[in-house]
Amino acid sequence: MVLSLLRRTLVDPAPEPDAIRVAFGASRFDVAVKRSARARRMTLRVSSATGEVVLTIPARTALASAERFVGDHAGWIATRVAKLPGRVAFVPGAEVPLRGVPHRIVATGGRRAPARVGVDEHGAPALLVPGDPDLVAARVRDLLLREARADLAAAVARHTATIGIPAKRITLRDTRSRWGSCSARGHLSFSWRLILAPAFVLDYLAAHEVAHLKEMNHSARFWRLTERLCPRTDEAEAWLQRNGASLHRWGA
């Protein structure tokens, strides 16, 4: 029994922590640790979309070395995190961009019903949310999903009619790494957060993924088709480069 326990101890070391906590001044930061067989050196990044701090380290790097590296860069982490735009929760009074236009969230009380797009008491654009105030966030998100689904379905239908190839399915997700995708089976997937961007940006992403139904690549033919479907392709690409990460601010 003693020998068995000894062998288990040698074979099964204590699990490595998923994160390293580092302090800078009064602030504390949890740094996610990810080992990579491809990594040749340690790298730190702060996600502009989520605020997550991630340290990528080579597969054989000792955890103690990673901890020293994080400690040496605590000031850099604090500076980058401080520069991130503030998160905006779906609460009464908050402003949410719908199709790029700020809409104030207004809790109207009364009987339970779906949230809707309207105007506030001053005639300004608003998201009107009846029912239980505790459910405002969920109902705002449901509203944005409905609006995104309607706009994307309409844009996809228009673009697929142009190329003569139908989409098999449209799915909405809350993706971090890409705004849309097209599978070899003709299934299109989009981030619902595109409804927060100006309408021409959503239309561009729909055109981009529809173009993949015909050109499953990023060749010159693909880009010519995308630009034919959406003449504002370059403008939309530039907008996403400048502002895309900020779409993840809302709904914290």
C-alpha cells in the first residue's frame, strides 16, 4: 500500500493552477496561463473584447518562471487594463447602440411583455422594457437577438438571391474571435453583436459569409464578389478594425 501511494504521488503531481494572481498598487489581476507547444517565448496579452489577461508560455517552461515574468510585467498589465473602455451593463438608463444609434434603456414597469424599440418621454430612441426590473438585462438581450436575427436573415436572403445559392441555416452566437463564418455545408453563423454596429457593417458581414457559399476562400474572386454584394466593403472593414472590439463592452 505504501509503495502504491508513493507511485501515485510520483505519477500524479499536484495540478497546475489555471491563473497567476499579480498585484500592482491596490489592484489585483488574475492572469490566465496557457501552455502552447508552438510558443517559443512567453507572451502577455490583454483582450480588448473581454479584458482577460492571458499569458502564453512554452510547454516546458517552469511555472516559477512564468510567475516571475508576470510579476515583472505587473505595471504593463495595469496600464493596459486601465486603458480598456468601460463595460456597460444592460440596466435602466444605460445607452446601447442599436444599428449604431444610441438607445437608452427604459424600464416601463407594468405587465410582463417583450422589450421593444421605441422612444422615451423626450422622443429620443429607446429600448422599452416592461415587467420585472430584475429581468431588464435578459429582456434587452432577447430584443437585440431578435433584431439581429431579423436583419441578418433579410441581408442573407438578399445576397443569396443575387448569387443564386441558398444558405442552409443561419445561427447567432456570441463569438469573440470572429464576426461570422460559413461551413462547407452552407451553414452561416454570425455574432449577434453586429446589431450594435451601423447597418452597413452588418450588411457587409452578411455579404462576406454569403460570398463564401460560392468561393470558400479569400481569393481575388471572393473579394470581387463580396464587393459586388456590398459596395461599402472597405468602409465596413475599416470600421471593424477601429471599433469592433468595443462591441463586446455591452451586456457585462
